[in-house]
Amino acid sequence: SLALAHGAHRLGKRTDPMMERWRNYGLGQFIHWGVYAIPGGQWNGASYGGAAEWIRSWKGMPKEAYDNLYKEFDPENYDPSALAKQAKEMGAKYMIITTKHHDGFCLWPSEYTDYDVTNTPYGKDIIGPLVEAYDAEGIDVYLYFSVMDWNHPGYRSVLATEEDRSAYESFKEFTRNQLLELLERYPTTKGLWFDGTWDEAWKEQAEFADNLATEMRKKIPGLIIGSRFRPDDYGNRHFDSNGDLMGDYEQGWERKLPETYEDTNGNDWDCVMTIPENQWGYHSDWRGHVKTSYELIEMLVKSVSLDGNFVLNFGPDAKGDIRMEEKKLATEIGQWMSKNKSAIYNCGHIDWEKQDWGYYTQNRVTGEVNMVVFNKPINSVLRIKTSSKISLQKIYDLNDATKIYDPEEISQDEYIIQLGDEELAEPKVIVIKYDHSK
Ligand SMILES: C#C[C@@H]1N[C@@H](C)[C@@H](O)[C@H]1O
């Protein structure tokens, strides 16, 4: 393998308490909010077909007009504690908030730029009250930060000339200053979710990024940073030139999920997911398929069954309100979570053979295995094929203690149980209690 000065600094999973806490979240909330919520994907009567938070890059959006939107930012309905309560009811264990997206607008009062909330009619810090509200609800806070910054004069996507390089040095200093400022202002932050690190210019910054990550972890020991931040000595991100994961978990699953455990390479990972096909920031005209709570619960359970966290995105509008579709989904997911959270929190992968009826999750605390049933077979028989000899103790319906299932062993390490005739109105959790010692 290659000798890398700035490749992966650790092989295998982080095993410290902060990472164990992260590993056991299961469900998170993403919040994409900024001045892009003002146009909401529309400009001059035309609708932008791309992601609303990218509207500045649209030819139908004059840059000058976009760069003056901050003068209208005044979210009179912004209510951090209401947002935190909604997230709590949904069952989110952590929340990732966009402090600065690609447009460079800062939702906190930054010393290093005037393009921030202090220079808007709203005039106040957005991030601080949100962090406090989520901390008060016991939901851990993570900060999204886009390295790509369309507003900063020193930003470059490619370093072609000496002028580019010296301008980019000022941009790197600005980036470092803003990150240290965020950690200084919001010390309860548990981690950073980096984005906008795909440019060639950034891929040349292996040493700078490595040193900055070290410096950030000095400010907040144990800070959790995913694979999307650092490039290695050869400009590779996520996985270094030896194929080893860089950062504390893999951040490659954006609007998609791994299919098998092998797809995860046995790493920690998160999936960040939009409710429409591809809208993170508020878009007033959602087109195409809007995911149902059933689909989102299946993605959540599939993520946990493959040792990942599922982070569902919300995009508040210009007033700071959450749209009806998102409110409804948060409530529906919360209703399912209130009855089935033991199959999500503190749970992860078990190497039993995947079955068509749904997914297994194993509770890392109790050792119990949860069968999360999405597809009831016509014959109502659920097949279980374990990976080793186990001594079954009890198989029961998580939400009906009177419902005990009597397994029939049909071959080596293979059992079947019989569901009743009832139609499944929602994904059902059946718990398998077994003796691990045998
Ligand atoms: C592309 C892209 C960005 N990455 C997602 C997490 C959103 O922030 C989107 O704008």
C-alpha cells in the first residue's frame, strides 16, 4: 500500500463513547435553511427544476438578484423550540443544520463576513437558539458546513494561476476561521457534516484539511467528522488511495441506500434523504414523487439493518414554517417510532440471511433480534435462517404481549413462524429472544 501522510489515520470503526452514541442514533433530522427559501425554487414566474438551494446556479436566476435576497430574510415564524419538539415527536436522536450552504450565506453572526444573518431584517443568530432548543429536547446537534462558498472572493474551484493560488490562501484562512468560530460559539456540537468538497482546488488541500481536522478536534475532543471532508495526498475523498475510509463514517449515501451489508464495507455510514426526489431547501412547487411515511420507515429500518443512520431532510420556508407535507410525515413516522423505537435505537446489523418479509435489526444492548415485517407472505409464514446454532427462548409481537409465536424448526438453523390472518396495517415488529451463550 501507498505511504500516505494525509490518508486514513485509523483503520476500522471508532470505538469511543461519542462514536458509540452516534452509531446508536438510528434516526436523524437534516434541516436545510437559508436565503434560498425566499425564492423557493421560483423566479420571475418560472420554476427552477433543480434543487431549490442551488437556484443561484440557474441561468434563470440573476446572480445580483440572488445576492440581495438576504435583505429580505425575516422569518417571523421561526420557532426553534417548536422545531425541536416536532423532531422529538418524530423520534430523531440527532439533527444536522446548514450553518452555511454553497451560496455562502451564514445563519450565524460571523466575524469573517458581512454575508450573514446580522445584516438581514431578522438580524439575530439563527443557529444558537436552534442548538439550545435541540439540546433541551435531548437531540444532539451537528453542524453542516459547505466548503464551497460562491460568495467568498477567494473561492476557486480550480487553481490555474498564481493569482488563483494566492486568492485561495485567503479563502482557506477564512474557512478555518469560520469553522473554529462555529465550534467556539456552539461547543455542544457533536460533529460536523461537510459538503461542497468535490472541487479540484480543495482536493489539493490534503495537509491543510488534515491539520484543520486536528485543530477542530482539539477544540472539541471526539468531534465526529465524516468522509466528505478531507482529500488525501492524491486528492481522493471518502476513501484514501489505499481504499481506507477517511473520517469517522462514510458520507457517500446521499438520496440512496446500500443494498447489502457488503456495500457498506463494514463501515459506519449515514444516508441523507429528501422527501421529494431532489429538494433540500424549500421549493414551493414540489414536482414528482413525494415519499410516503411507509417508504421512509422502510428506508430507516433498512439503514439500521445495515449498520447505518437515516437522516431525513426538512426545508423550512422563508417565514421559518415547516410545510404541511413535512409536518404530516414527521407525525406519521413518530407514531410508528413511538411503538417500535426499540427496533431502531441502539440497533444494528446481524448476519442472518435476509428474507423477503423485511429486515432484521439486532439490539446491541439486549441482544434481541427484531424482525421488522413489511411484506406478509400469502401463506402468512415467516422464515428465519440464522447464521449459527441458537437456543430460541421466545418469539413475540413487540406490541402485543399476548401474541407469542411458536417456531417450527424445518432444517439446520432454519425456522418458520405463522402469522395470524390479520392484515398488516403497518410494519410489524416481532422480537426474537434467544440464548447467546449456546
Ligand atoms: C449536491 C448537493 C448538496 N448535498 C446535499 C446534502 C444538499 O446540501 C445539496 O445541495
